Amino acid sequence: MIRVRGRVRCLGLPVVWGAAAVTYKLACPLAQQTGLPARIVTSAVFFAVGTGLILHARRSLTRELRQLRRVAGAAQNALLRPPPSHVDGLDVAAVQVSAERGAAIGGDLYEVAATEHGVRVVMGDVRGHGIGALGTVCAVLGCFREAAHDEKDLGGVLRRLERALERHLRQEHPTGDLEEFVTLLLVEIRGDGEILALNCGHPWPYRLRGTDVEQLAAGDPYPPLGLFPLPDTALPTVGLGRLRFGDGLFLHTDGAQDARDARGRFFPLQAVLEGAARYEPRTPRSVLAKVATALHHHTRGEPADDIALLLLTNSRRAPLGDRGTGCHAPAAGDAPVAPR
């Protein structure tokens, strides 16, 4: 009933304009004359009617477009919701850039979850980009949000993600005629700052320590999920060192490091990070803002692939997760870092 009333209101003005035009043509004596003045008046009447109809249609389309954008924005925020700015002693910031114009999200995914096992993070990249990858992004993120709390180790989380992806692909492509996969980086930051990771074909993260930027590569990663099954044996995590007070952990998708300029040159990600780390005050948002701005200039605002950036900074002098008497001593074995 509400939809019917809305359609009647939308059609009301065009009907009135049309009725006025028909009435003028049939009932007005001036419309029956063939002289030049009569033709000018008739043309002006119909021009006014046509203009009114066009303006009404434009306003209606604009209202519908605004409503669609509000709905799409709410759906996108529910799917890839912005991470909280502070999670269990970590300051967090994220940036998402879709390669498809008009979309706020695409084939990249990330999530940060504070669990009893530590702060767990996923950063992933679905094959392809844009709106077409949203179904896979939804399947992987939905599974991670449950498995991050349920599984005792990252190996269990990764196996859950693999099963969720398999189910999704069977439902979406029952004939198996489409090759789709996801690169994933799973990270666990424990209460003492220790960093553990499992990598499935994804770029390794960078650690920002003062003005030093180092990529924390720890051996060869597993293949991307969906290409080959994970091994039946245990999936041991790899250690990436420790996140001390003031350190930052920078995660990204390959859309950042593979971005090219008009001359085909790759984006100098590490050099840009090093430059961003020198600015004060250094916060996750300020660092990501500088990286995102440099990416925008490098690609002229038209990246060829989706880009996701995530930065977590240890803002607690005490070990993460310490909720004791408020002592702020650095973790054992870590040299103190000057606060920023």
C-alpha cells in the first residue's frame, strides 16, 4: 500500500503537466490558430511542460540515487566495518580503496578482534576486484569473526576459513568452472607483544620501530586458499618478533605494492612508509593518511586493483592484556622506546 501511494505521488505532477498540455491543445482557441504568434505561444507551453517533466524526473532519480547510496553505505559498513580505534592496548587505523568507481569496498578484507588468545588480525585479497568479489569477502569475514574467538591457535582459524571458502565456492559455482582464491595473512599479537602469523600467498607485514621500517618475512607462505588444499599435518605458526611499546605493524594487500604510475613504475611502499614514520606526531591515522595520499598521487586516483591498508601500534608500556595495578614497565627483554 505504501509503495502504491509513493508511486501515485511520483506520477501526480507528470499527470498534471500532461493534462495541462492536453487541455491547452484541445480547449484553448489560441492553440487552434496557425499564425506565427499562436505557434510561438504553443511552442512555449509545450516547452514549459517538457522542462517541468524533465526536472521532475531528475529530482526523482536524484532522490532514488541518494537512497541507494545510503543503503549501499550501510551494507558496506556492516560487511567491512571500520575497526575500533583502540583494541586491547593497540591503536588501530585502516584505509580501503576500491578499484571500482563508486564502490567503498571491493575484493580486499580485514578484521581486528580482541580474543582471549590475543589480538587476532586477518588481511586478505580475493581474486579479482570490485563488487563482484563481495560474496567471497562476506564468506571469509563471517567465518573469521567466529573462528577467531573459538579456535585456540591460528592453524584452527585457517582451517575454518578454508572450509568456509570451499562451501561458498560450491554454492556460488557448483560446476567448478571458475577459479577463485583468496590470499590471507593471519596475525596474532599476544599479551607480551609476541607476533605470530600464518601466511597464504599474501604480502608479509612491515614493522615500524622508530624511523626504521622492516618487512617481517618469515619463510615461504602457503598457497592462497582455494588453489590447493592445506596440508593434512599441523599448521605451525611462524614468529615475527615482538611488538614493543611504540612499534607499529603495517599490513597491506598487493594492490599497494603493485600500484603503478603512468610510466609503469611500481609504488615505493617501503620508502613512503619510512617517510611517513618521520613525521610527528606519529599515529596510525597520520601514517595511513600519508601512504594513501602518496598512492593517490602515484596512480592519479585510478588504482588498477583494490587496496587495503591496516596499521596497529602498541600504545601500552605494559605488556598487552595486562590489566593489573597500572604498572607501565616495558615487556621483559625489550628496550624502552621513547613515547610518540
